Amino acid sequence: MIKFVVFICGAIVMSFEILGSRVLAPNFGSSVFVWGSLISVFLAGLSAGYYLGGWLADKKPSSRKLSLMIIIPGIFFLTFPLYSAPIADWIFTKDLGVRLSPFLASIALFLIPSLFLGIVSPYTAKLMICSLHTSGKTIGTLYALSTFGSIIGTLITSFYLITIAGTNTLIMGQGILLVAVAIPLYFMDLVCAVEK
């Protein structure tokens, strides 16, 4: 179950980034500044999430807490259509320039969800490490699954999903998927103590 969750979260984070370009396009276009803003904000969110996830994982990790951390971005995704356009429109009206405007919009719309999705890999690694003798393999496997999920999420979204559904529909679908994978985790009560 944990490995499946890591794969799904990896797929969603990159799918969300691809869809982010469509969210920003009506106001800011699809220039290199938009893509540079999106990529840097997602990387910043993931980086902060990795750090925070590692820190939280050292404080009595459990599948129940992990579930809550996955539900939070799920809620952001489910409510995304309610706040994304007003925020992007407001930043656009400030006319802060072709670089700063998409950068601020990216921060406002994508930083927090990507941060929470970044928490997943280090947190699940701590839950799954039951022996220091296999910790490297466990961590490597989880990050490989997350990255493989990102590849699949990128390809499926850009090649297929965008052509058959609207951006907001897809993002809300991602929110439903996050909540759906988080609910079983809440009841699993998975805690793994590392053997010295």
C-alpha cells in the first residue's frame, strides 16, 4: 500500500505541474518565464517538503499522520477551481512584469500543494525502514517509485488526459485520488521501529 501511495503522489505532482501551465496560460501565456516560474516553484516546494518530511518522520511517524498530510493537498486540489482564477486574475491586474507576475502566481497556487506532496517520500521511507541493513535499498526503491510515477504522470497528462478533460476537472480528479489513497492509510496504524 505504501509503495502504491508513493507512486501515485509522484505521478500527481508532475501531472499538476503540467496542468499548472494551463492554469497560468490565460493570464501570463506560456513563455519561458512561465515555465521557469513553474519549475522553480515546484522544485522549491518539493525541496522544502523533503526537508519537512524528514523532520516530521523523526517524530513518531505513523500511517495515520501520513494520511492527513496527503489529504491536505487533496483538499487544495478539490477546491482549486474556487480560488485559482481569482488569484491569477488579481496578480495579473497588478502588472508586475512578465517575470514577476507568473512567478508570484506560481508561488500562490502551487507552492503549498507541492510542499505537502514532497513530504511523502521521506516520511514513507521512515515508516518502511525496519532494519538499518536494508535502509539504503528501501529509500532507493521509494524514490525510484516516486520518480517513475512522475514520468508516468507527465506522459499520461500531456499525451492523453489534457485532450479529453478540462484542467480544473483533472485537478479535482487528482484531489479525489489523493483523498482515496489517504483514507485506507488512516486506518492502517502502520508504525515501524528501526532495529539497531
